[in-house]
Amino acid sequence: MVPGTGGKSAVSLEAPGEFGIRARMRSSYVDGSSGDTVNSTAHGAWRYFTFTK
């Protein structure tokens, strides 16, 4: 994953020629600079992917 700015990041899932792969990912925002990682951390919903031929 490549962290981005403006609410965007890039993810590369590489498995050329493969299929039947199940994966899940979610976005997370962790603000470590505030010193308060409990109240400023947020996680998005899990997104599920199945790679087919």
C-alpha cells in the first residue's frame, strides 16, 4: 500500500494468472502525532474481493 494524501491511497494486488483468491481490506486513519491513538483513530468497513478468471 502507498499512503496518500487527500483521503486516497493506492493498493497493488499482484498474482498474475491466479484466480479463486479471496481478499479483504479496509481503510484506517491513525493520527500518531496527537499522542492520542485511541480517540483519533478510525477504521472503515471491510471490503471483500474474489478474483475470478
